[in-house]
Amino acid sequence: MRKICKILAILALFLGSVLSITLIGSGGILPYITKKNSIYFLLAKESDDSNINRWGPFAQGSYKGEIPTQTVAKKGSQELMNVMSSRYLFNKISTTKYRCNKSFIINISDQGDRREIINRLDTEKRRLLSKKNQKKEFRWFSRGRLIKAIEHNEWWLDKNFKNRFRNCIPLLHKIKIITGE
């Protein structure tokens, strides 16, 4: 009987810690591509209640006990409908020089052009229609449009994203357009 009580106590502690997993910090992925002399950022329309119909980046937040870069890569892949693997995103996160407030600004130009990426995302979204916490829509925003929206606190941007990236505007301006892309 004593052994059973000990096992149940250990099990209760384990389940208690598992069930009380909470999001800590805030990170994310802001993908971009370059085209001729322009940069475009990929955002998704949120479907959760707190930010419904607001646009934001991918994989915001990390879980206690997890390495933030791995969590962001894993969640980013899920939110990008697994069109880009977590391994691909982890490699991009690990090598990017554009980081701001635990967020990673990554170049995904090697994944195709804007239309091709949106088509792949929309195809997967339709295929996974029954999945919860799915992004409602994907759209590209020019660098100028995104910076203006952050600076002017426009209603259509996710609140956390605006707050986190307000200090990142100089970094968004610094992203270089690599010739030949």
C-alpha cells in the first residue's frame, strides 16, 4: 500500500507539472523575401479570440523548460502549415543576423516567390481545415507598409507584435536586399 501511495504521489507531481505548462517570454518568426529592390514580410491573420482578424508573425511565445529557438522553429513550422519544416526554420533562425526582442527575422526567398509561397500555404490550410489554432489567412506586406503600421499603431496589427517590434523599426530598415534575388 505504501508503494502505491508513493507512486501516486510521484504521478500527481508529474501530472501537476505537465498540466501547468505555461507560455513564457515572447519570441517569434517574421519571414521575409526580397524581390528586385523591395522586401516583403509574411504575416498571418490570427484566429484566436484575443487578436481575431489582426495580423501578426508566427510562433509567438515559448514554453517553460524548452530552448526558445527550438520552440519557435517547431511552432513556426506548425503555424506555417508545415510548408517549411522545423529543421529548415531552425537553421534559418540559427544563422540570421536580424534578431529583435527574442524574435527572428528570416529570409525565406529560397522557398519561392510570394505567390508560390501563399499558394502552398493556402493549399495546406484547406487540407488541414479541421485543425485548431490555424491562421485564417496569409499575406505579404511591403517593408514600408509594415513599418508605417507599427509606427502609427494601426488597429489591424496584433497588439503584442506592435509592442514588441516598435523598438525594432531601425532593424527593419537595415535589412539588406541582396542583388540577384
